[in-house]
Amino acid sequence: MRVILHLDLDAFFCAVEEIYDPGLRGQPFAVGGQPEERGVVASCSYAARASGVRSAMPMSQALRACPGLRIVPPNHKRYSEHSRQVMQRLAHLAPLVEQISIDEAFVDISDIRQSARPVAERLQNQIWEETRLPCSIGIASNKLVAKIATETGKAAARGADYPRAITVVEAGREAEFLAPLPTSMLWGVGKKTAARLESLGVHTIGDLAQYPERELVALFGQPGRDLLQHARGIDLRPVTPEHETKSISQETTYARDLRDDKALEASLKKLAAEVGHNLRRENLAARTVKIKLRWPDFTTLSRQATLPALTDQTADIEAVALALFHQARASGQAVRLLGVGVSNLGPPIHQMELWGQTSEKQRKLQSTLDALQEKYGKDIIGKGHL
């Protein structure tokens, strides 16, 4: 029987900003972009949440909900450093740590021969005392229930301050714990699936746990069987320290809808350059290139192409992205959002060149540019057309 600890840093970006500006404590503020630039809320303080502000909300809407809201620009380098400090402490607790986002991780504490709650309390206090970052913790026999335990604990402690909740689900009581919760709390249940389950009379996870497996499989295929297992509190996945990168992408939302063909092409090339840089930094190459477009009416579409060989070169990504862009958009058509991404990742195979040309000189040049940008920032040097 495993014992899995799930840790979630409470309003992480906001908590970090309060370290550097104590005057923010207890105040309604949000980390994100400016409303005139179509910024969105990346994170918001609990005082702001009390006024109806939520993450991913357009900043203009957040200001209407909370007129006194203070906007703090994000500092991702700072957040990454504080995240690293927390993850180091988790690694000292136990060797099996799976970081699933900048502010969230699982830890397998099965080998710690102590009761779960004192372990959680000691960890929570240590992180607070040494980093001044509040966190909430869930503990259960598997990852699914541990994460939901954290979410329910945070929801129960909701108020104007950080929840710093600790919720422990005893082994054998997983299904009992999950039963009264809405199906939307299960992994894999989005809005559409939740609505479909509602139409079947399935309102809670307990309802789902009692539903005939054959009918769920007929409705949803193999995911239906997985849903039933999860509803019954069963999740056999181990904590996996190495997190495999499945895709890399960059996107930008324009402050005003952009129609100019040349400006959009330049923007797409810049996004492709950032994606290529991130690929090489992670020592990966991609076989699929995709673009994302959003029109002013919020209609969103994506297009992708699979290449004959893996590549980590910006020029290759840029060429395919441009071709997809011209296929999907008519000249002069206004664009609200533009994105470039890659997937089907693997290790770079430099002898296999996409266009059948030798490019060792180009590769060395790209490596030099990457090194300079890593040391001095991405704007220190670049291609002329950017």
C-alpha cells in the first residue's frame, strides 16, 4: 500500500510577490498582464478571490469585479527560483518526487515510518519557516485521491487568507471520501463529459462508482472503464520522478487585433524562435509543428504538419509554421491570438537533416546564439528579420 503526499503551493505567484513587497499582504491584487494589453489573471490573492476574481479571467473583467484591484506584472524567473527551493525540500523528505507544475508535486512517502499527518504538518511548517511560502497538502494511498484531498481541503478553508490545509484520506476509505464530490473533480472529466454524465443522472462521484461498467464502456470506450476505477478511488500509477515533456509551445495575444501580414509573419517567426530555443535547451527535437489562431470573435483553430524527420532547428520550425499560417489565414484577416508549438518529441538526430542539406555551420551558429541568450537574455541577439 502506497502513501502519496500531494503538495500545492497556495496562490504561488502572489505568495512570492508578497515576499518582495510585504505591503501586498491582505490586499486584493492579481499577477498578470495589463487590461489594455488583453492581459489575463495568472494568479490572484485570496482577498481578490473574495470579490470574484479568478485565475485565467481577463484582467479587464477582474477590475470590474474588484475596482480596487492592484495589478502586479509577473516575474517568471523569480517564481522558478522559489519553486526550485521548495522542490529541493521535497527531495530531502523522500527520493520519489514528481513535479507536475511549477507549484505542485507528488511525493511517495511510503517508506517514512510515521503517521501521515505529523509528516505533513512538519513539512508544511518547514516550507513556511524557510521559504515564507504557504502550501496545502493532501495524503492518500494514490495520486488521484491525494490531489483531490488537497483540493477539497483548500475549498473548505476558503477565506481571505491562505488556506494552508492538510487533508488525510485513510487507506480503505477512498471511495467513501470521493462519493459526495462532483464528478468534475475527477481527472478526465471536463465540462462536456460532466454534462453528459449529468444527462445520465450521474451527479456525484458516488453515482458514477455505482454505474454499470458495460454501459460506461459503451458510452465512452476505454476511458469509461478508467472513469469507473477512478470513481471507486483506484489509481495504480506510481510517483514518477522524471516528467516527460510531451509538447512545447509559445503564443501571444495581441493588445489590438492585428491584420498586417508582415507584422503577423514577424510575430510567428519570433514564436518559432522561442520554441526552437526551448527544444534545444531540453535537448529534444520535434517531428510535428503546429500553429494556433484565434480570430476576433474568439473562434480558435489549429493546424499541424508532421515532418519526415526530427528537427530542433528554428529555421525548420519557422518554415513549416509559416506554410500552415498561410494555408489557414487569408491575407488581411484580423488575428487576436497566434501560437506556435511542436510535439512528437524525441532526442535530436543531427545527421538526419530535414531538407537533406548539411547545416553544421548553421547549427554551430544557432548554438552560439542560444548560449548568448541563456546568459544575457533572449533580446540580446537574434536574427535580423526578428
